[in-house]
Amino acid sequence: MPASFEPTSVTFVSSTHAWVIGQAGTPGKCYNGSVCTSVAWTANDGATWHGEPAPVAGAPNGPDGVGGIRFLDGVNGWAFGPQLWVTHDSGNTWQQIGTNGLRVTDLEADGNRAYALFAKCSGASAHGFAADCTSYTLMTSLATGDAWTPVGPDTTNLAASPASSAMLALAGATGYLAAPDGTLYSGQVGGRWTKAGALPCRPGSPAAKAAAGSAVGAGAGKVSKPSSPGAAGQAAGGSAGSSGLLLNALKEELFALETEHAEGKISEEEYVELKNALGIVLRRALSRKS
């Protein structure tokens, strides 16, 4: 790996196999010229890493670039945020998927499918590709295919007024979508998603940030970045009661993170790193509660 490599996202498919994406080198002097996006993989829990081909897309900047990565099974994977790229050969080749001008702000995969949020956004900076989003649609595709279609009418064109955030999580065979208006949608992988309830506040809202601050101040559980998937699992373990408390604290931390991101108080790199870390623990907590 180049000494200048700056990772922005990591994805594990087992306790030993993972992929990481980030930026390495100086634009104009990289392998792909001005594009310095790099991908590496490990088969021994990060003891050694090996470079491999990366999407020919730069760092996130307005409607262009990629900063996130997800693999489902070591063969099918996606690079996203805000563009969408796919591989079906373990990352040896990448192909861009058209999104009709929409930005992919979140993506998760489980079972035999991938899910993503396609959003209409106007954020123009490197740190704001997912900012000023006014509409979200939950899309899905078979892991082995490239035909992305809306999951259903309930999760299509979810309005965000004022512009706000949305979050996606998969826990085993069940998926969860925190909509910009604070509605919680849920459904089975491969099935229709419907309204499951209401969140205490909208993702990215000032109320969400205040709630998170109160929870941390009251000792509800400040979440730190796990050092490994194993550490994440231990953090999400315990009794059913402790899992419930952790789940609430995680949701509040995620809301606070979305708020700081929307307000430009943290960099895109910090946002992606923290969201990925919190997402690992959240999925574990959701699976233990279900």
C-alpha cells in the first residue's frame, strides 16, 4: 500500500477477508492520472494488504467520485457515494452504473441483494456530496445483477423538507430505513418495505443532535470506533436490556453524526469512517434485539 493511502471505507465479508477504499498519491501523478482512488484487500484480518484495480472515479466531489465500499460475498461488491460502481469478479474489474443524476448516499447488502438510497442532492463540495438532499428512493438489485429498481411505493420519493438525511441498515434478513421525516420503514430482504413506526426525531435535525448530547451526558453510552468486527460484536453483546439501551444510544449517535455532517462540522472522511464504525455495531444490536 502507498504510504500516502488515506482510507475512507472498509467492508468485511468474514472475520479475515476485507476490502478498503481510499485515496493515495497526488492527483496528476497517480496510476490513472488525476484519479487517485485505490482499493486493497486482505485475507488475514488485515495483517497484510494487497492492492487491486479500483473504480476510475475520484474522491467524492459534488455529484462525482466514490468514497464508500461494500462487498457481499467476496465476489460481488459496490463502490458508491455519490456515483455507483459494481464488480462481480472480486474487484478485478469495475463498471459504473447509471443513476439518472441521483446520488447514492448509502448502500448495504445481505442475502442475495443490495440496497441503496438514491437521492436528489445539490451539495457541491467535496465534503457535501450527500448534503442538501430533498428526495430519497430506496432501490435494490440482485447481487449478481445491475438492474436497480425501486423497492416499492412506500419508500419511493421520500421528501426531505427542509433538506435532510436518511439512513439505511440491514440486520440479517430484515432491513431498516430512517426516512428524512423521521419515519422508520422496515421489510424483509427481497420483499416490500412498509412503515414500521416513528423515530424520536428526524435524521440530521437539531433535535436529534440535542437528544444525542443529552443521552451521552446522562451516561447512556458514548460509542467509540471498534477496532475490529470482533470488538463490535462484543460491544453489542450482553442482555436483552443492555442491547436495547445500546440500540437507543447508537441511533442517537447516528442522528448526531448526520447533523454534524449536514452542517459541515466534520470532514467527509471523518463522516464515512464514523458512520461505518457505528453501522457495524448498530447492525449487531438490531440482530440481537430481533
